[in-house]
Amino acid sequence: MNRIILSLSFLLVSISSFAIEPDFTLNETELTLSFDELNTLERFINENPNLSIEEIKAQNQDLVGNVSFESSAIVNPAGAMPIVGSFWWGCVLGIVGLLLVYFITDNDKEQTKKALVGCVIGTLLFGGVLALSGGLTWF
């Protein structure tokens, strides 16, 4: 079993060592111009804090002409865990997952409780599989 894991590890390391680095060039002039436009827009917003984005778009088209507003940004709703639910964080990662949920959700009792249930179920499942397989002899 250890030979299989070791072989797969070497295979993955050797495959990842052949990864091609992407061709990336940085045009500093374009970057500076882009940030100048954003800085101008930021100054205007700071000077007029009572205007909404829609009002700024309607009144000052020259400020927002080249700036794109993306509303499709991924936002983590308050109290929710990223990627998978709190139960799975606790179930797969155990105590570490429980602590991650506790700290990431800022002590959200409902999410922490789900992670605790996941932790208990994961521990029982792992313990059951370990007991049925004959203990730690396969390590």
C-alpha cells in the first residue's frame, strides 16, 4: 500500500514539473493609465458620497466610460461557509473543520452546531471503518 502511495506521489510530482509557464508580459503604461482612471473615479466618489453608482453613471459618463462594473462577484453570504456547507467541513476535517467554521463564521451558533454534528458523524464513521478493518495494522 505504501509503495502505491509513494509511486503516485512521484508520478504527480513529475507531471507537475512539466507544467508550462504562461507567456505573460506586463505593460506598465496601460496599467498606470487604468489606475489613473480608477483614482479619478475614486476621488469623485469620495467628494460626492451621497451619489449612487447609477447616478454617477448617468451624470458623469466620462468618469465611468472605460471602467467596467461587475456585479457577478462571488460574495460569501453572512454566516455561510465557502465551497461546501459547515456539516462537511466538520465531517471531513474533524476538529480542525469545526474550528475553521467557528472562526470563519464569527461564532455563528447554527453553523458551528452543523459542523459539530458533522465532526461527530465523521469521527463515528472513521472509527467504525477502523474497527471493522482490524485496527491500525494497515498503516
